[in-house]
Amino acid sequence: MRFCLLLTGTASDGATLAVLLEAAPFLAERTWSVMLDMSGPASALACEGLDAVLADRLMPRGLPLATASEQDETLVLAPLRGGAPMRWNWWKGRTAPRLVEALRLRRLPGEPLVDEALFVMRSETEAPRLLLERLLLLGRSDAQVVSFVDEAGAGSFAVKVKAPPIYLMMAARDGGGEVAVYGRHGTSSLWVAWSFEHPAPGPAAASLARMNQAALVDREGNWLRTPAEWRVRAIHDAVAPELEAPRVVMRSVESEVRFRVAIRLAPAAITDPDLWLLSPEQLLELEPLIEVSTADELSRLTVARLTGGDGTVYLLRERVRPGTPRMAGRVSDTLGVPGYSQVAGADNLYVPTGRRLMPVLRRDDLRALLGLERAHTVVLTEDRDGPRVVTIAEVDEQPLQRWIDYVATDRRLELDKLLERSVFEFPEVTIEWPKEARQPAPKRPSTREAPVKRAPAPKPVVVEEAARGIDVDAAAHLRALREQVRALEKRVIAGGCDEPEVWQELGEVKAELGDGDEAADCFEMALLHAGPPYDAGLAGRLMAASRGDDSEDSLMEWVVASRRTPAEASRLGASLVARVAAQRPPADELMQLALPIFADPRLPVSRRLAWAVLAGWHHHARDRLGITRAKEAILGGINERGLSELHDLPRFVRHALAREGEDANEESAEARGDRLQQGQLIALEAMWHEASQAGLPEMDAPAAFMRLIFAVGFARLGARGLAQELIAPVELELDVHEIPNRALFRLYMARLAHESSGGSPEVWAAEVGRIVESVRDARLQQAVLWLQKRSMWLRTTNEEESAASKGARYKLPQGVDVGGLAEVVAREVSIGTRTFDYLIAEAVDVCVRRALASGSDAVVAEVLASAEPGLGNIQILSHRAEAVAACIHGAASVGDDAMVGRLLETLVNIARSEKLGSARELVRATQRGLGALRRFGGLEPARGLLEALSRVHAYTSSDQILLSATVATGFVQIGEERVADEVLDTLCAQVLAGSLDYVTRAQGGLAVAQALRHWPNMTRVERFRRFIAALAVFRDTFTASRYYDTHKILILEAIVDSLADSRTRHSDRVQGFLDQEEHALRRRIVTDWSAVCGR
Amino acid sequence: MWTLEELEPEIDDIRARIQQHRRGLKEYFVARDEEIDLAILCAVAQEPLLLVGPPGTAKSDLVVKLTESLGLGAGDYFEYMLTKFTEPSEILGPIDIAVLKEGRYLRRTRGMLPDCRVAFLDEIFKSNSAILNTLLTILNERKFYQDGQPTPVRLVMLFAATNDIPDQSELEAMADRFILKIETKPVKDRHFEELIDAGVMNESYRASGHKPWTRGAASLDDFLKLKRFMDLSFGMGREPGRDRAQWFPRPVFAEMRRIVRALETEDKVMVSDRKLVKLYKVIRTQAFLNHGGAVQTSDLNLLAYVGNRRDEIPVVASKVKALLGLGG
């Protein structure tokens, strides 16, 4: 009979053991006999030290003690406290050298997670291989392996895995005991059978630590001790990978084999073309473009006449000018031909735009293949038979302007009067062509009418002839008609005229005067404003003026054509409208092909004609869905692209806008100065005299910079001789200047040559690189780069592009259609979104733009309703302003005045806030908001916004100046020039006063120069005169000031650039008219749609 | 309804016919064996199947051909593409105006979802909450509410497709109803030629109005009978654990438990209690369908399709295959 301690295998055992060790601590290191109940978790521990005497002493402490005896293999445990004895029929015994090793492990429920697991198995079995294979399949190459040898020399293999796969532990536990799995938490040296826990892990680990050992405790409590440190290896060290496959060895040898590879043209990204090869007829198609282009723009187009196997061909080329918008798109639109683009890396090789050479060849191979070195230009054309190489040995290119000095279209009134007077006063006048034309002009094709005033012919020479008889009545009639035209034109040029009768009358008169194109524009206007169903007579007049043909054959031919010129598209549209109006609608099949053509916003016809075709048909068919889709297509196109100056502006309106301020008899000096390039030249000359009044000292760097800057301006306006005069002294004294200045002078001279030759941006970048690189000393080179990067003329476009490429970083999630935009924008602006403010602002912008492009007011309204409540979640105010501007754009387009009002108020509050970091985004937002309000007829809100912003005091002076300049520009754009002048005067005074720091002053000066582009020339000169006089105040203390005055140069550049710019002012006036027309067109579309849909 | 005694003599023939049906269907697709196996299994087990994948991966084609091959009668098949603007009446049938005048709110379900036997709902997660709630009731309880009264539906097979499973909590309940979800991937990279050839043949069939797959070896009745047989056999023992003891060997069952546990603890895949029970039955059904007997370890490959979220599906599939030693 032995005395023993009864343990239940539950949490209460902990208290039992604590009491035992407190009462008899010497028992901890004694040898114990352990008896395990195999049918339950209980165990009994006996020890020699635990005798009757000790048992008597321990009993009062409440310990569960019993006597143990064996009866026929049954263990009988009689509790010393009394009670029925326990009988363990199935039990096991073992001994343990100390108490912690005698304790039985406790089973844990479920599959507990452990920090690390140790899988132990015999080395000679299959188990290690299977385990390693499975671990590698699970991607657990971080496992480590350990090998053990026991005292008998038997080998064990163990795999140690952190965050072990629970599947493998369960498999080991559930298996037949082939693999034992142990787990541990942290870095404990006590490894316990997985799914079990030791009742006293702390003392057990401490015991191991004292002996510098680790132990593996199996589920019955047996301890296997090992040294604390194990020799571990990576799992891959224990794996010998096998691959049963035949092996072949190959070695490389030299080879001269060459293969024939056909070079072909493959699709590429669409880029702006650089040149066009035109037939004589195609060259004449340029007329509409020539009429609306400024002299500055035309000077960038050159023409060369070529002859060869294909007869006469004209080479039209655009001289690209850095920083100036390309004309290529307009040229291609006008001609209806795509043109050719330069191949990167080959200066004189051109391929059709949107195509590229495939495969890409080395430059030398390309040269040899196409003979690039022997030719001036090589153009790879393409037709149905494949590519053709057109080699142009040499060309004599002349500016297009030289071909078109035959008539002054913007002096049409004088021409008209001349013609009228000629009937009465100079009946003997006739026209004689000079014997030798400077350049033979192509012949007009016989199929087109040839109005005298647009004929591309050399200057006529007026000579007197003998008097002839005249038809006085006809002349009087002609004069009366012209008077009538002038009166009617005056009425419609104000913009927004929506009286069909006026337009029809104007159209009839113009048709009688033989001006078919303008008559067609007027009839289109009349039809549009009358609304469907269209008057058959009027539609017939439109078709006649457009030279249309409503036969089935012609319609089908135009509809199925793969490409249509603008004239053909107009004819098709007019003919369709006429057929429908005359109750002879074309076949449904034909209309199914035609409708998508006119729904395409890229079709080069006026939007009013496109709408007339669609509305006329759907009204006839009573197709509500159709007209709804048409409305969305046309409005979406307008939202996305706006109206086109080329297609939506009647030609005589363009002329009138170019003659701003002109009256029948007198022309203001201001308008005259603004209209002609000479005016700009006069202004620039005046400014030059102002600047050089006090004399320009020689060998003086600032004087040289001034000469160079003005020279570039003169060159840009075509006065190259004067430009050369200006720079001659600089060229002579070049060597006496400091090295950085020398390089900068060269850069300006290169710029001058570049302006004249019209090289590409790449050529300019290379030129700049070459000159900058010529300065070897890094410090001096830095001084050159300092100005080169800040100057608007010297910087390269790559720098501008890299700045521009920072935009549009937000991408809509894939697969989002317009119906999902509201959801996207709501998610982006919600509070919980974890993204940057600039991305949220861009998300709002992108969603609004996409919604606008859908043309559906409902979609736009839904997106705005989702976006507006969350705008306040954009913390950075400048980004919030951008999002607000996007919403103003949307709200103005759907006519939600209440929302526009709220958003404008938000914008003003942002401007007033002290937390506004930078005004740059606010200015951008204001400009966008104003543009949208103007387009959608919101002049009053626009005025309100400007007035509110003019009262805002920005946080910093530079922001204030930027904001004021924007406000002034805004006022001048909405026609409030008086207010704009006041704001600008204040601004000029502020900039020139001494209260600003020099950086802010320079920024202010640049902002004013930028804003003044929107003013008439003479006003610009007046303001700039003050700047030139006070140029000395634009000083700076930059390191480079030892060589030059950065700010003075930049201000001077801005002034000259502004004076040489006529585009901005012209486009302001055109845009003003287009805004009014767009507003009227929108109203008409909605009215027509409502008439069909009953809403 | 069929009794066990009626079904037992012909059940092996039914199994063989369905197997042949499956093989026949595979001839019209390229590398879609996995999807077809699952679709057939779900059709037998009458569990809904969700096909997840980008457009153009034969999701609709697969379901349409399968349903056509079953020789369904008029009005037995219902197919609809859901959008957020789809109204319940487009799925459940319009309100009966004549009855509404009497103050009762009944739908005319003829030819609509409640009246059909097989349904295919495309873009299921794009539908609005009104439809989703109705679908939940239909999937759970095989009934829907007419004028406040539960009315049984005839639907036995539901297939659904989606480009994506939106990560929105309100859609979790619906996603959980689909015990099995499979990702359909483009196969053109691996089967370029076969895809072109099969595509051309299919276009030719379509142009000629010829549908050879409609000559399926099995009929809808075969599928219903096998389902009935399985239902009866699940309850044969009339004591808990009997079916498992007889048809699910302990090692295989332990393996299933291990995999489910691993997916839950390591990949946080939610396997609800309801889903676990249904999984058991589907695995059993697959085992019976494929080899007519007890479940084998290879049948546990169905666990590869229990992923719930879009990003989970490929991870779970790969993990289960690795655990089963089938390669990652």
C-alpha cells in the first residue's frame, strides 16, 4: 500500500500542487511513481517521501490523498478522507525523476493554435518524405529540419514550423502515431504534445532552463530531454529533388543566317500629323480653314509643289512651334484626310498618322532600306495594295500665306462696295492676270461653284478699258441685296438669335447672292429654331444650298462610304432632312446606317444639322427612345467637346468677329490694331521704342537680353529683318560676356531661328541640350539651367509635358458604366475612404465628365447628388475647390440653379478661408466654373462669383494677385470690361508698388501679363508701358543674379509674348458667340425632345 | 413521388445516363470540364451554382446548353439578366390588376421564376435588395410570398453568373447560399486552336438552328430521381451517424474536417453550419454519382469551391488542391 496524491486532470490540480509544494517543497525533486487512469484524465502520484507521517501532516491542508493498492491488475485508490474507493481497471504506470515530469498533460478542446510546431518521426519511415512534400506544396519553405539520435543510436527526424499549417498538425494527431506533433508558445523550451497543455508550464520551463535543456512531452506526460540548442537546417537541405527526364545539351555556334522580314505598317496611337500629300483639288479644300485662321497660324503651314509619276502633288507641312497649339487636327478635319507623321528617330521619314513601321528597325537599317540619306523627305503611303515609298528628292517649300494674298476676306465689305461701285462708277473695270504668277495656283475643280471672292489667284491688277453698257436695274438690285444682308447679319451676329424667319430671310438673300455655303448655314439655323416637323420648303432650300441630292443612290453612296469629307457629310445631312420633311422618308435600312453617323460627335458637320437629321427622323417615327438616345448623343458630344469654331460658327459670323468694333464706315484704331498682325507689330515696335528710349549700352548683358527677347517677338510676327537688326550687336560682342550669359544668348538666338524655321519640339530639345552641354563647368551650367527652365521660350516641351502628365491619376474601376458612376463617386467622397484628397477631387471630376459625356441629365443629376454631400470630406481646400468646380460644371449643364448657388458659395468660402494652402487650384477651379457658367447661360451667377471673389482677401499676397488677375480676366470674358479695367489697374498698382517681396512681385507681374492677353492690343500696350518704365523694380537676389536678372528677363518675355499673341483675344470673342449658340441649341434640343416624349 | 423501392432497380442506369450526359456536354466546350462537372452535380443535388468570371468565359453558354440538353418543356426554363433597375415583377411576374381590384396582391407567375423548374440569373449581384430578399427566400425555403401567404415554387435548379462578387456585407447572405462557386477563366492561352475550332462549330450550329447537345442522354426526370434517391438514402438509417458510418470512411471524414478547419483558421473562409451540412450532402452525392459508393479522398476536391469572396476563390482552390496532394 502506498500513499498517493490524486489529480483530476482539471484546472483545480494547480491549487493542489501549489499547496503540496508549499508544505513539502523537498518533494519537487524526488522520484515519483505515476499511475494513469486510461479511461479518464485522472492520475495518482506516489513518492517514497510521501509516507503516513507526511500524509497525516498534509491531510489538514485539504490535499486529496489516498492509499493505492493493486488487486488482480485493478488499482484500488482509497481516499484518506473517507468515501468509496476508486477502482481503475485500465491503468498505466511509469516513473518520473521529479514532480514536473510526473504531471499528466491536460487535453484542450478543438484544435488550438500554437506559435510553433515540431513534427517528430522516425527517419527510416516514409513519413518525413510525405511531410516535407506536403509542406513544400503549401509553400512552407521556411520550415526547418532537425535530426536526433537517441542513446540506442536510433535516428529521429523532426521538422520545426512556425505558424504551422493546422491541417498537417491534425493529420499527425489523427494518424496512427507515426508522426508525433508538439507545440510551443513563444520561445519556451517545453514542447508539449499538440492539443494538450502542461498543468505547470512555468515551473517545467524553469526546470529545463536551469539544466540548459529542452524537452518534448508526449500526451501521456513522458519527457524526452534534449540539449537546448538544436542543429537546424533549411527544409531544402533535407530534400533531394528528382526529375526523371532525358537531358539534351546544346552549345551555341556562330551563324550568318539572315531571314527576309517584310516591313509593314501597323496600327499605332493616333498622333497629330506633320505633313499631308494633297491633290490640287484637295488643296483647295483648305479654304474654310484658311478663312478662320489667323496670320500667325497660317505662317506655320508651308506648301511645296511636286511633280512625278502621280502628276502634280502638293506637300503641305505644319511647322510645329513649341508651346503653340497644333493646327494638324483642324487641317485633317477640313481636308478629310489623315496626313502623315514623322517617324521617331528618322528626321525625314513620314508614315500615315495612326500607323507605325513594324517591326521596329535599327536606324541604320531603316536608312539603308528606304534611302533616307539620299532624299529630302520620304513618305510611306498606303493604299489597298499595301505600302508605297514616295521619295522626294528636294522641295521648295513656301509659307501657305504667300499663296493666299489674293483676297482680303476680312475686308469683304470694302470688296463688296468696290464691286457695287464698279458697276456704276467704273464700268470699264476688268481684271487682267499677271503673266508670271509667283507660284502657279492649282485649278479649281469644275464640280464646285467658284465664288469670285474666294478664288485662290494672284493679286489682280486693275486697268481701265473702254466703257461698256451696264444693267442699272441689276446693279441696284445687287446693292439692295447687300444692304439687306448687312442689316440682317448685324441682327444675328449679336448671338442667340432664335427667330427662324430672320435666318431664313438671310439665307434666301445669301442664296440669291450666290453664297451657297453661308445660305446653307442660315437655313440650318432657321430649321433648327423652327423645330420638327421641318418645313419641306425650307429643308429643300437647305438641300439646294448644300448642293445635296436626295436620290436613293446618292444617299446610299454617302451613307456607306468609309470616309466622308465635311462637305459630303453636310450634303448627306441636308438631303436626309429634306426627304423626311417632304414626307418621303428614306428606307428604314438606310436610316439605320445614317443615324449612328449623325449621332457621332466627331462628324465634321454642325451640331445643329446633326440634330436636325436625328430629330427630324425620330419625330417622324414617333420614336421616343430614339430621340432620347439622340438627345443624349448630341448633348453628350457638346458636353464633352463643346461647339466647333469651324463647323458650328457660320462663316460670316467668323468674319464679323474678326472685325470686332468695325462699323460700316469707320473702324476704331483699337480694332484695327487688334485685327491685323501689323497691329501687333506696331504695338511691339512701340514697346521696343519705349524700352530702348534711354539707349541701350553696348557690352551690357541686360541690354543684350532685351534685344534678344524683342527679336524673338518680332520674328514671331514675321519681321525677321528687324529681328536680325536687333541681335546683330549681340552677335558681335558675344565673346566678351560671361560664360552662362553667352550660352543663354545662344539659346535665344537658337529660339529665333527655331521660330523662323518651325522645327519640332524634339529638335528644339536637342538644340537646347547641345547648347547647355557646351558649358562644361557644372556651376556655370547650373546658372544656364536656372533661367532655361524658367523661361517660357527656352524651356523644352518635355518639361511641360512632365508637369501636365501629373494630371488624371484617378482611374475609374474597370467595368463601371454610366449607371454606376453615382455609386463610385459616393464611395470616393465618403468619410471612410482611405485615399488622398487629390485623388478624391479627381474622382469627382472624372465621374462628372463621364456623366456629362453620356448626355443624360438624369445621370449627371444622380452623380452630383452623390458627390455634393461628400465634398466637405475633402480636407485640403485647394483640392476641394477643384471638386466643387467640377460639380459647378455639371450643375450648370443640367440647369440646377439651386445647386449652382450652393456650390458657388462653397467656392467663395474656400477662397476666404485662411486654411487655403495654394491659390493655384482655386484659380483653376474658378476658371473652370466660369467657363461652365458662360457655356450654359449662367452669366448672372458668373458675375456673382466674380464679384464675390473680387472682395476676397487671400491669405498671401501672391495668391491675392493670382486671384485678382483671374477675376479681371473673368470680367473681361463676360463683357464687363469696365470692371475688369478697374481690377487690373488696382493689380498693376499693387505689383509696381514697393510693398511686395521680389518673388511675389515677379509672380504678380507674370499673372498680369498673362491676364492682359485677353485685352485689346492698345490696352495691353498702355499697361505694359508702365511695366517697362518700372522694370527696375523686378529685381532679385538669386545666385544667378551675378550674371543676369531672372525676374526682369521673365517679365520682359511675358510682355513680348503677350503682345505677339492674337489668338487668345480672338478665341475669347469666338467663344463668347459659341457659348450663346450652345445655350440656344441646348434649349432647342430639350424642346424638341419634350415635344416627342410629352415631358 | 418515387419510393426507394421504385428507384433502386433503375438507379444505376440513371447514374450511367447522367454520366454520359455529362461527357456529351463536354464535347461542345473547350477546357470547361470542371465547370460542367460542377453544374451537373449541382443539378443533381439541386444546389445553386455560382459562376464567377469575366465576360466571354462561356458562363451563359454553359448554362444554356445544359438546360437545353435537359429537354425542358415550355415555361420550365427562366433566364434573366439583372440590373440595379430590375423590378421584382420582371422576375416574379406582374401584379394581377384584376385581383388587385379585389384588394389582393397576387402576381401572375406563369413563365416567371416561381413557375419554372430551371433558372439562370445573370449578373445576380447587380440586382437590388427587393429582388435579393425574394431570392433568399426562394433559395432557402423554396417558396415565395403571394399576398402574404407562402407559396411553393417549382424551381429545382438555379444557376447564376456574375463578373464579380461585390465586397458588400448586404450581399454576403446571398453569396453564402451558393455552396459552390467556381471561377471561369479564359482558356485561349492554353487552348487556342481548340477554342477557335469549337467556336466556329458552335457558330455554325447557331446559324443552322441545329442544336446537337439537346440530344442529351439524361432527362430532367433522371436528375430529379437521383436527387430523390439520395434524399431517401440519407434518411435510411433513421439514426444519427449511420449515413456517415456507412458512406463516409473515417479517414476521409477526418481529412474533410482537417481541410475545413484549415480553411477557417488560416484563410478565414467562413463555412457556416448550414453550409457544412450541405457540403456533406453534396460530397456524398458526388461520390454516388461518380462511383456509386462511399466517399473517396478525391471527392473532397469539392471543398476547393467553397470560397466566398472573389479573392478567396482562387486561394481556396489552390490550397485545397495542395492539401489533397494534388499540386498547388
